Amino acid sequence: MVKGGAMGDGKAGKREKKSLFGRYWLYFVTAALALLVVVAIDRIDAMYFQTSNDQATPKNAGDVVKFIPKHVTFELSGDIGGGGQATYLDVDAQPHDVDLTSLPWSFTETTFLTTVSATIVARVKGDQLTCRILVDGVLRKEVSLANPGATVTCVVLSA
């Protein structure tokens, strides 16, 4: 007998007789891992991106939140003198210029927004001017000035 020879020790035979799993174990592990990833993605997709309408809905899903309208009123009063100007911001924060020909002057705007800011700036050639901002009939800001060429500013940041 030959010792240490390639043919006589039987190692070549053992390599050929490996089991199916022994030869292809890496392919089996890769396939199992891919299957696990597919199942995980499907579960996550089902949890967060439901598109069917047969899911249970909360008890308050049909409730409509009703907002009470807000009425914002700008008022100017005083001595107009030879005329005046006013600029106010509407509920959408857009400026509007008004040429004043007589006082008192008033403008009311209604909104369904939960909060609104109100601003008015006015000046007259007369000696006295008062501006007021009312929200739902409640006086929120009043500024009065008595001097020639009176200019007043009223601001309500959150109404």
C-alpha cells in the first residue's frame, strides 16, 4: 500500500459523496434570506400602505370638525381734515389700500380659519384719529392719537 498517496487514502471519494445540502448550502441560505426579506417587505407594506377599504375605521372618522366663523372688523374714527389713507391686511395677509374721504370708516371680513392676524395703519390730515380692531364683536385693540397729521397702527397678532 502506498501511504499518503492521492489514490489510496479515500479522500477523493468523500468529496464526491457530500450531501446535497453540503454542496449547495450557500444557495439554500441565500434563498431563505431572500424569502425572509420578501415576507418582511410585504408585512411592512400591509401595515403602512393599506389601500383596501375593508379595514376598520375609527369611531370618529365620520365626524366633521365645525369651525365657528370669525368676524374681524377694522374701524377708523376721528377728524379726517383734508383726507387720509388706510392700509389693512386681510385674513390672507394681503394688503389693501383705502383712500379715506370721510370718517367713521369700517370694514368687516369673515373667515373660517382657526386663527387670524389683523393689522391696519391709517393717517389723516386732521388732528385726531382712532383705530380699533374687533374680533367677533370684542374689542381687541384700540389706539388713539391727537396731533396734526395723525397716524395710527393697530395690530392683533392672534385672533
